[in-house]
Amino acid sequence: MSTHERTVVSAVPTGLWIGGDVVPGSRGTLAVHDPATGDVLTEVADADAADAMVALDVAVAARTDWARTAPRERGEILRRAYELMTARADSLALLMTLEMGKPLADARAEVAYAAEFLRWYGEEAVRISGRWSVAPDGNSRLLTMKQPVGPSLMITPWNFPLAMGTRKVGPAVAAGCTMVVKPAAQTPLSMYAFAALLQEAGLPDGVLNVVTTSRSGEVMEPLIRDPRLRKLTFTGSTGVGRRLVEQSATQLLRVSMELGGNAPFLVLADADLDAAVEGAMVAKMRNMGEACTAANRFLVHESVADEFAGRLANRMAALRVGRGTEPGVQVGPLIDEPAQDKVSELVQDALDGGAKVLTGGKPASPPGWFFEPTVLTDVAPDAACLREEIFGPVAPITRFATIDEAISLANDTEYGLVAYAYTRDLSTALRLAEELDTGMVGLNRGVISNAAAPFGGVKHSGFGREGGHEGIEEFLETKYVGLET
């Protein structure tokens, strides 16, 4: 690390953040690695179940006072946090690049995206409202009010370590909920930096508590089964999400699950190929393909498949791979060695089934966990990369002949998070929007995430929504009061 990098890392709290204090973990510490080199950046506290329970105790104790806080005050805290995050974008981006690997340009974009959730929900805090109506028989009045759900557990992933935090914490703060956050062990530094920033913005101690651990399952389960917890929100794999939902059933928790994806990217015969290739680069290569929204299957009409594949391969081959802190780097490392191994296995499986490599196809030379930007054609229908989430810079291309076939192929998956489609025909676009079985659709757009819009999926991609007005509803209960008149 350079001197500047060490300074940025050393400024981050590395103990458990409980009640506004930094405390050690009962299990000692766990190492945080730079995925571009494998070197240890620093070590953070490693919590056990008792530590996590203390964090929940604190969140429960702070619940009543925080729920009574004026909406304007909650909104102003988020506004100040937005301003602080924006002012410190460079240092936060560097921290994220060091622990997660994405190029600095991508990290800066994530900081801006993350901050927008703070601004959006700072404005939503004062717009929480109920309704007043007259009963149909005219003899009583019906009052409906919104109240905070209560103590909430948030489990965030490593791929967007800051944005996935603000997307959950922002609406919870606005709604008046207290929180325990468990960030991914690979990328805890961004969340600890965020916790310190919120304290500086005026968030009362105990409202937000952060716990890092190397044993997530055994440390989180007691909290999930605790009757004082009232909300669980998780972003991560479908397999882990399924287990968490099962655990949450004991207390009938309010649950939001943002899980895996297998996004189809449809290119129709009439598509603007320049726009489609540009959109494909963003939909596939944002975050090195390590995103649940990443285009996972490219379904291209047979009349334009060769041209699209050639153009995409040329663009992918020209990308510069390297440590995200280096000037001009466009593709950083994967998060760790198991991630690199998985991508390698998926590519090899496709090749064994007859696929052809137009560019890339193998891990880049060490150090670090890099994989070459890859385009595959002639991918067999039963290839694992068409069924599983790749989570890497690999674009498998298959052909279709009719729009009916395209829709059938796109929907032939247990996942349903997002789909992308390129066409110049309005009727076709509307049909795709209606018939693609996903929670989100990008029409002639490669990126659709927006703080003002609801984010979430269907089927095995989860339930509940984050972002938009819908996001704050996940942290509010509806209470009805009948008034005799």
C-alpha cells in the first residue's frame, strides 16, 4: 500500500460499532484482504453471538426515543450524511477499491449512488403519512397511521459495500427504526466508515450498530430468533436467503430478500446495435460482473448475432485489467480465489459443451484474483453458465429466431430479478415489459438502478423492494384506529 492508502485505511474504525463506541470482538480479529494483491489491508473485530446480542440490546434500548424523534430531524441527519459522503467521495472510493477491488471510477460512481439514497430518504422522512376517512355507515371515523417496524437486522453483501448499506439504512433512519448491521466479512471497512460518518451527521448513539464476524450463520441466527427483533433485510445469495427466511419464521419477522439473479439481455432483430453493445458493456461489466443485476445470458436474434458478438468481443478485449487504483484500469479483480475458481469452472463447462471463445476465457496472471473479460458463443442450452449466476466478466451468447422463443428462453430460470431488452419497436418493447417474468426491466438501458425507483425481484430472486417510496414502506407498520363519533 502507498502512504496515502495506509492513511485512508487507518482512519476507519476497526472494532465493533455498538452504542456509538468502538469495542473489540470476543473472537479477536479477522483479516481484510486487497483482492488485487492478496495482501492484508487491516484487521477488524470478529464478533461472537454474545457480541451481536449486545448490539441488539442497544438497538432495543434506543428504539422508543428514536421512534419519537421528529421526522424533520431524522431527515436532516440524512441530509447532513449525504453532504458528508459527497464531500469525502474520493477517500470513500479509495477505501472501497482497496477492500473490494473495483476500479476507482466505479467506486466513485458507487459513492454517488450510495449518497443518493441518503438524500432521497432524507426527503421521504417528512412524507410518511396515513389517512382519515368516514366509515361507510357514517357512524365512525377511520384513522390509519404509519409507525416504525422496530429493531431491524440488516445483512449486506460485499459487491456494493457502501450502496447496499445506504439503501437499507437510509429508509430505516427515515422511518424511525433502530438497526444492527452485519456487513460482509470481505468488505467491512466501508460500513464502519459509514457508521462513523452517520455519528458525525448527528445520528444518536445506539440507533445504528455494526457487527463484523467470520461466522455469520451462528452469530446472526440468535438475533433472528429473538422476539425483540422485528425486521430482517438481506442482500445475498438465494441459498443463504432461503435459510434466513426459514429462521425468521419462528418470530414471524417482517422480511425483505434481495437475492440472486440470472438476467437475460435480449437483442431483437431491429435493435440499434451500437446502443445494444454499449448497454451490454455496462450491464455485463459493471463491477466486473459481480452484481445480481449483471447480464448473465445474452439472447440475440440470429440475424444480428454474429455482428453483435464480434462487436462485444472487440470492446471486451480492449478493456484494461489491473489493480483498481492504477490509472486507466477498467476491470479489477474478483473478490477472492473461490470466486475466481467458480468463474473458471463455468467457462470450462461451457467449453466442454462446445462453446467457442471470442476473447478471454481464463484467469489473468497472479498476483490477485483476476479473470479476463470473456465472450463465449455457441453456448449449449444446458451449460451451467446459463443456469447459474456467473458473478464475473463472462458474456455467454445464444441465438433465438422468434420473439416467442426469446421470451421463453428469458423466462426459463428460477430467478426473476431483472431483464434487459433492445428493440426499436414500441409494441415489442411493451410486450417484453409485460411478459418478461422479472421484478425490473431495462428497455434500451443497461443500468436501471435508481434511488427513486423500487428495486427487487420475483421468484427465487426474492421479495420486498428497496429504493423509491416502496423502500420506506418496508420499515413501516400500518395501524388502524376506529373513532366513535
